[in-house]
Amino acid sequence: MSASLKQSVICAVKAAAEPHNLADHQIDEIAATAWQRLTQALACEMVYIPAPSKAQRNAAIIAAWRAGETLAAIAAKHRLTSARIRQITAASGDRHDRS
């Protein structure tokens, strides 16, 4: 499995474990164990993880914009350019001239 998938899984596990008041080394150990078990369970298997639908993504982008997040912050969160975020929010009828 790819290194980026490994990083994504480890980050997700760490984020899920964080609210449980564990020590950093415990969270790291849980994440490493989760990755090891996942790779053992899926050895030699093709795994397809579908992306969220664009409609769901765009709705989340529009909601974030309306909640006051900046184009740059939304772009980073969704791994898109600020220009693309502007296009998506503009298509919803929202204006970009915040004061």
C-alpha cells in the first residue's frame, strides 16, 4: 500500500485516539498497530476507497464559506486551489466581497 495511504490511516487513527487523553507514545503505538493489522488483513488485495461525491464536497465547501472560513483555509482542507473554491462558492450565488 502507498505511503500516502499509510500516512492518512495513521493520521486518522491519531485523530480518533486524541480525545481519549492518552499519552503521545500510546497514540503512536495504537496508530502503528492499526496500520500493521490493516496491511496484514489486506495483504495482496486491491483496495478501493471511493472519494466523497462532489456534491457532498461542494456542500461542505459552501457551508464552510458561509461559516466564515477563508478561501485559503477551505482550499487546504479539501486539497483544491483557492480559485476552485471561489468557483464553487460563486456557483452557489455567494459573493466574495466580505468586509
